Amino acid sequence: MTALEVDPVPRAEVYGGGLFFAAERAAEVLHAWRAWTAGGLPVEMNSSVALLRAPDAPWVPAPLRGRLTAHVRVAFTGGAERGAELVRPLRGLGPALIDTVRTRPYTAIAGVHDDPTEPMPYDERSAMLAALDGAAVDALVGAAGPGRRVPFAMVEVRHLGGALAREPEVPNAVGHRGAAYSLSVLTPAAPADGGAGAAAAEELLARMAPWATGLAFLDFLGGPEAGRSARPAYTPENLARLRRIRAVHDPGRLFQGDHG
């Protein structure tokens, strides 16, 4: 028998939401967000930025429908007043197409990213970034920003650090504590495209390779190897440790997951 114990976080509300900006401001917004995340934010602040290509569909809000936008997402657990103060530099970029940042019950946390609720097939590729400097932002916008005819539904960068960067007292299998950001690329799965979407995603990751750690986040592990191996998600040391544990406790390989 196995067990997993999780301590709930005593938090009824968060201050969070999204700021959507027009595509032509993508470089400005991503550079501003990068500088903002590098400025010593408190650990209570979590954020990400995405280049979103929304479909021309009636369920998409009118200002976003059928267009590319830069979407900054924030979630802060330190109170609304302090949260608004921290977000002020982002709001200072000028009027957003949509601003949903507010105090919300934790039960509405999904509204921060506001992802579609209907399932859709997609291909996902990811990388962990050791750093995100101005050149990295330029490379990302140049590969996926305005003026580029690419099949991506979303290119997202998440700010990491905080508790994730600290080694625990008891060693575990988290192998990317030194990463400062994560990068993920989502492309609608369309067999008729002949693999063009996946190839475009691999090209983007290749452009970002100078800033990558060589590892991938397990939750975002996609591509042709994802169903066969979890190796890209772990350091060699952690992978060896996991294999030793499995050899002792599950020599018959009774437990099988999504990754071999």
C-alpha cells in the first residue's frame, strides 16, 4: 500500500488574474515582465506570460477573438493591497485589452489563466530555462510573436524559484531546482499537418537552447519520447536514485505510469 499526504494551504482568497495586451506590444510586455520577475519579488507572487493565439470563436471574449495577444498572469497570496502595489508596474504599461486581476476566492483560481474548459488534442513540448535575459526574450518573440505564421496555440514562460529552488531536508526526485523559468509550447494536434506543428515547436526550443538547462518539467513532458521515457525530467543522479528505489520496492514493475 502507498499513501500520499497533502497539507492544505490555509488560504481562502488570492489576488490574481490576467492582463491581456495587443500583439504589437508583445516584445515590450515580455521585456517588462522579465525585468519585473528579476526584481526580487516576494515568494508569495507567482506569475507567467504567454503568447496566445485565440480562435475566432463565439466563446472567446471579443477583444481577443481570432488574434494574437500577450497574456500576463499573476497570483499573489499576500493580500490585495500589497498585490496591487506589486502589479502596478505591469498595469503601468498602459491600458490592457482585458484586466481580470482582482481578489478572488481560491475556488476561482482557474480564472487566473482562464484556460478553455473543453478538452482538445494538442502536442506539447517544454524546456527549463536557467535564465531569461533580453536576448532570450528577443529570440522568443522573434520565433513566436507578431508577424510569424506559426501554428502555436500558446507559448508560455513561467517564473520559478521560491520554495521550488530550495533543497528539502529529505531528498526527493525534483531535479530542476536551479531553473529560473519554464517554457512550454502548445500546438493543436492536427494529423493533417504532416508534423509541421511539432517541427515548429522543436525549432522554437532549438532557438531557446542557449538558455535551457537540458531538463524538462514532467507535467509538460511531450513529444515522441514522452510515452517511453521520463529521462528528460530528471538529473542523472535523481534518475539513478529512482531506479534503485524501484528495484527494491517494485522489482516486478507492478506500478506503471504515463512514462516508462
